[in-house]
Amino acid sequence: MRVDPDQDWIELVERERINLADVVAWTRMADGSLVWLERGNQDAGLRHIISRHERDFAEFGIPAGELSEFLIEMVRNGEPVMMQGTRQVYRVFYRGQDWHVAVTVGDNGFIVGANPVGQRKLRQLLRKQNAPTRPTTS
Amino acid sequence: MPQLVRLQADYFIEPIFLGAEDFDDTDYVNASDLPLSPGLTEAIDAWQQALDITFDHQFGRNSGFKTDEERVAFHTRGLDLARRLQSELGSEYEVYYEREPVFAQASS
């Protein structure tokens, strides 16, 4: 039986009443779940990310004019590498180098926010990830 | 040259963006990572939590304040905190509230 790989997305669009004209990018994550980025508003989605973090991304080297393109690349090809609290951190290869971005997603897959993750935070997360677990006592 | 500090809340991330001289240290930090009084640290943490509780886990899209009054009150509180930040950090830091530079709160 042939399985249409887009069938789940079509069902999600219908279930969540997604306006396709507002969708900037969508993808299936490594765990099989679907996420999508909409143009959004000041509190959630692409507009929110740009208004909140355009300058932060610029500090890390993503010019404001490229932020939308960068985020679309992250959604389509980003690789989940670790968790930062409740946020998933993705590694994305863009313009010849690796970048890390923390993403906040609703349970339905709607991308609410995203912010760059710097080397300082990565070092902290890696230390935490590699920390030996405390032996349990019975 | 003063260090850049930007106070700006977003869901579940540290509310302070620190532009460090050493680029490797540029990142989001918690108030407790800066030399601040316990009172201001707690006030900034509480302000961040006031935004976090507006996050709509189920649908995402509906996150945020439900009324303009709530939004304005949140930003007024944030601006006040940014001014207190500038007062406590002194001239070695240049504090912004979101995109706007702030000036130290005059002591009364």
C-alpha cells in the first residue's frame, strides 16, 4: 500500500484549521511529529520571532534581512540536538557554518518562538548533558 | 566600552540578552548571572513568569496577553525593571528595554 507522505500534514491542516496562505514553512521532525511556522502575530510565529529576536540573531551574525530565510532553513533542515528546558535546540547549517536555535512549539506543532543559542549556553547545556548521573541507592 | 544588556521577555527563555566583549560569552542570561540585588533578581524572575503563564501549550498560536491592558502593564513593569537594572549595573553596562536604551532611575 502506498502511503502519501503528506497525508498527515493535510489532516493537520484540516484539524487545526491552518490557513495555508499564512504558512511560511512546515516539516516533519526526527520524532515523526509535524511542526509549522506561520506569519503569526506579535505574540506567536514569525512576526513574533522577528520583533523579539531580530537584533539578537544579528548579534550572532544573521542579518535582519536574512532572518526569515534562516528560520525557514531551520524548520526544513534543522537537526534536533538537545533540550534547553522545555525548548528543543536545533543545529542548522546555513551559509557555510553551524548555528544553534532554541524553538518553542505548541503541542499541536505551531512554532511560537525561536531564539539563537550562543556558545556560552551551548557549553552549559553540554556540561549538563555530559554530567555523570548520580547513582541510585536501593 | 559599556557592555550591552537587553531586557526582553519571551516564553521560557532567560530574560536578559548580554552582549559580552568576548563573543563566546554573548548569550541570554538570568538575572542571577549579573551582579544584582536579590530584590531586583526576584522581580525580574517574577516578571518573566508573568509572560510564561500566558503560553498556550495546546495551540501555541493563542499564546500571549489576552487584553491590551495586560500587555501595557507588562511592558510598563519591564521598563521600570530595565531602569532599575541600569541603576544597579552602573555605567559599565548599557541597558536597553527591548529596542530602546533606558536611563538609570533617579534615586528618591
